[in-house]
Amino acid sequence: MLEPALESAIRARIAAIPIVDTMQMAIEELSQGRCRMRVPRKKSYDGVYESFHGGLLMTSADSAACFAILTITGAEEKLTTTDMSIRFLAPCLSDLIVEAKCIKVGRTLCPVAIDLFDEHGKLVAVASVNYIRLA
């Protein structure tokens, strides 16, 4: 459980990110080093195989990773992605559930593990994202 002031500050920062609004990302839970969010599936998000586009799955994983880090560093931390990878396991034919967990928040680097599920709990992808602290 986060302090209410910290959670409020993080949620305010998240709300100001344009892609969050564009994809209608909804934060379901923020806790120490963790973020769980839902992203609705829209036909306009489909790729060539009529499932949630893989690039948007990666965008969702990247975003959730950042939000998880902010629960430890604070809402004002300056961060950017250094690298990321994703392994697609199954098509996502429903809303997407993204669960990010910080592996470590170091002085400089912050690796995060992310699991992506369909709304029925089926694991559709796993990702890893590494952030660098810029301050």
C-alpha cells in the first residue's frame, strides 16, 4: 500500500501522459514496486492477425514498468527506457491486463519484469524493460 499522497502524485503524472489517454490505460493497482493496469482492446489496435497489436503490447509493458518504478522513486523522477524485449506467447483477443514488478531500483538502472494477460488470465506475453534514472 502506498502513501495516499504518493499514489495521488503518481496518478496525476500518469494522467498527463498522452498515450495513457489515447490507449485508455486504466491503473488498477499501484503498490511498492508494482503496477497493474488494464488496456481495452479495440479493433483499431489490431495487427495483421486480428489480435491486439504486438507493438501496443510492448507500449503497455513499457508504460507499466515506468509506473512501477515511480512507486519507489517518487512521481517526479526523470526516467527513460534504455532497452526492452518481449516474448509473445499467444494472441490477445480481449482487454489486456499488464502486471509490472521492479526487479531492482538502483542508483542508475531499473530492470522490470512484466507479465501480460488476456482478460481470462491467459498469459499472452512476457517482457523485460530496463529504465535509466536521469537525475
